[in-house]
Amino acid sequence: MISAQTWSDAQRLWDFQQMHHEPRPCSVGIGLGSHDLGVADVTVDLYRRAMMPLIVFTGATSRTTRERMPRGEAEHYRERALELGVPTEAVLVETNARNTGENIRFSRSLLSERGVDVSSVLLVSKPYEERRAYATARKLWPEVDIVSASTPMTLTEYVDSIQDPRLVLDMLVGAQQRLLIYPDQGFMIHQEIPESVAVAYDRLRGEGFTSRLVLTP
């Protein structure tokens, strides 16, 4: 049983990870690969709303997607977009990236190779990874404007969709850890972490929500 305090701490991390950007038209939309096909769905919705003329789906496979998406995350996202009516010529795929940094770098290279002029990016991720994705993109592609987006849903709705509360809390803690340690490693920009968020993170770690942490020296 997950306590009320634990849910409160998880909600604080969830709220902090959301960038609360208002979607606006951008040069390109980039959907970051993951286990969550909702990323593809919201990217398609934004395309239909004329928020971008071109979509890049990026991602190989990971331990959480190897069985579910054997052809690779980007390919499965592309298939979903085509099923939903997006024309083939409006979707590019980048199939080699295995982390957020590679998602950004490899997508940037692909767009450059295709001669696409990029001044702004609508960056679509899972809801609990908006801030991490934003911070990474600002570090690796500082000359473009980054607008963050994800499926508009509450923490409760997301947990219900995944059907694994502990996994969701593990992922929230993992995303928060990366905001703390990756700036010093040069992977993303530094961001101010409110004390209340830091306390919630420490408490969740102490309760054992640690399966998505990366090892540190």
C-alpha cells in the first residue's frame, strides 16, 4: 500500500517535471521514443493542429521496449502516426538513439542532412520527463527555441494507464535524479530545484523507489 505522504511526494515531482508551456507553431516536432505510444498520439494531435509541418520520431529500443516495440520505438511511433492519418512525407524516423541526449543529437543531424531549417522545436515526451527533455535540448541545441509538450493528464490518470504505480514512482525518482546529476556531467543545463521538490525526492528514494536510478561514483 502506498501512503498518502508518498503520493503527495510523487505529485510534487510530477508537477515539477511539467514545463507548462503553451504549444505554438514550431519548425519541427520531435517525439522522443519510449514505451508510451501516447507520445506518438499527442505528436499527431499537435500536427493536426498545425503546430509543425514535419515530425521526427527518434528512438531505438531499451530494456522496457524491446519486447513491446521490437522494430524500434521510432518505427512503432511512425506506424501509429500513419494509422492516424499523417502523410508519409511528414514523418522522419531516427532509429539509433538510446538516451535523451542521443535523441536530440541524432535528430538534429538528421534534420541537417535533410536540409530542414530549424529555429524552433516542439519537443514531445512523456509527461514526467518534460523538464529533463527540455534541459537536455537546451544544452545540446541552444540556438533553437524549445517548446515542451506531453499528453495532458494527471498523475492519477497516468498511473491508471500504466497499471503499475511503483514503476511510475520509480520513473519519477529517476527523472528527478538526472536533473540533479546530469548538469555537472555536461548532459543538460542547470535548473533551480525547489527545496520542497528536493525533500520529496529524498523521501521517495529513502522509501526504495530506486529501480530507475543511474549509478554515480
